[in-house]
Amino acid sequence: RLVSGGTLWLVATPIGNLGDLAPRAVAVLSAAALVCCEDTRRTGRLLQHAGVRAQRLAVANEHTELSRIAEVLDVLAAGDDVAVVTDAGTPGISDPGERLVRAALDAGFDVSAVPGPSADVMALVLSGLPTSRYVFEGFLPRSGRDRSARLAEIAAERRTVVLYEAPHRIRRTLDDLRESCGDDRRAAVARELTKLHEEVLRGTLAEIAAAIGEPRGEYVVVLEGTTTGDEPADDDAIRAALRAELAEGATKKEAVASVASALGTPKKRVYALAIAL
Ligand code: SAM
């Protein structure tokens, strides 16, 4: 770390509700010598709302992020801080930021963040689907083999999957997901998060596709991981496990308890098979 260098700050901004701008975001944006943003007018409005007079604004969007690196490193080298914001949410998540972070780290500068809104995490936690293991897939490739290969990967994924989608593509993406994952795969589709008309549709892919209505706003799709391969043990497997337990000297009651827990099968079902043995 360069002791005298400034810090590169990734600053999360609201995804729809200005009340979500953190006090620490305001402090960091006020203190930064340079604020990199995707759109100066949009960020200008946010700063104005927050009463921040930024020292300098510069555009770092998906096309210009790389060419902004030299200037950012110069500011950091002078001992001043640089803030990175995007149009909405957390920089670096399907948004510019990653390349500036890499460059600052490679040059030995400190990188930190003011965490805050991100549509992916919000949709995930509202989905009602398992949150203990999930993968963020961002936007799907738009067409061709890249898209079909990604859809196939997603269909086979066991963890919960989070996708971003634009309003004009949400129907097609739901159709493609139905085709690759099946109509019955459970999912949630969230839109207008943190806004007045926030909505989360939950159900199977077929149910959501039927309920979605006129696409409006930006969408997050949360998809349950596949459970193929998790099917309950069949009767033969249960009987074999029971016989093995009984042969070891377990009582019927002990064998039922141990097999039910080992195979993740309801005790009632194991008991019925034990009686019939
Ligand atoms: N960096 C952002 C974040 O942390 O969420 C994401 C930026 S990405 C370019 C924009 C996508 O995020 C949208 O197409 C949509 O999928 C999702 N998104 C952003 N704001 C949203 C909101 N209020 N409701 C639902 N989805 C949103």
C-alpha cells in the first residue's frame, strides 16, 4: 500500500428510492476530489438532492472506464480520494467499477466501499427461495450459442440463480427459462424495487409468465436451483437400509429412526415399509 495515496471508494447509490442514500455515501462523495459516474446529469441530480457539491465529476461508463484509469490513478497518487458511483445500485455489479478497482489495487492504492442498495441481493432476500447458496448471473447473453449455453448451465445449477433483465426482454427470457428449466421451476420476478410500485411475483415459471402483465420497469429474476437428483429414496433403497440396520441388531424403532434420518425420508413412510418387511 502506498502510505500517502488516496482511497478509491465504491459508493452504492439508490436503485429507486432516494431515501436509501447512506449518510456515509454523502460524506465520501463530498470529500472525494473526483467522482466517476456513468452519466453526469443523472449523478448531478442525485448529488444536488443530497446537498453535495462534488469537486469534480468525470464519466466512467462501460465504454470509458478503461480510458479513465490514468486520471484516477493520478488523483490517488496525489493523496486524494476518488469515488465511483453508477446510475443505480452498487458499482461493479453489472456496472462499471471492476476495472478501476483492479487498476487501483495493482498500483498499490487502498480500495474501500460504502455498501448499500443492490437489486440482486434485495430480490434474492424477497424471493422466498433458498438464500444460503446463490449465484449471480447478471444479464444473459442476448442471443445465439452463448445464450443457449448459459441457459443450459443455469438449468443444471443447484444453487439459487439471480438474473437481471430489461423490460423489453423479460417475456422472452421467461419463455427461454421455461424451455430450459421446465414450467414448474420455482422463481420470483421483482420489479420497481424500493419504488412506489414495487412488485414481486412468486410461483412457478409458468405461473409468473401468465401473471406478469405489461412489462414495465427493470426486472430481477430469481430462480430456484434444480432439485433433480434430490428425489426421495425409493422403497427398495429404504427396505435395504432397514434390513441392514436390523441385521446389525437395531430394534425396529431404532432402525426406522436411523433410516428416516439417513435418507431424509418421513418416518411414517419408513415405518410402513418396516412393518411390511
Ligand atoms: N449495479 C446495479 C445493482 O447493484 O443492482 C445493477 C445495474 S444493472 C445495469 C441494472 C439492472 O439492475 C436492471 O436491468 C435490473 O435488472 C436491475 N435493477 C436495478 N434497479 C432495479 C429496481 N429498482 N428494481 C428491479 N430491478 C432493478
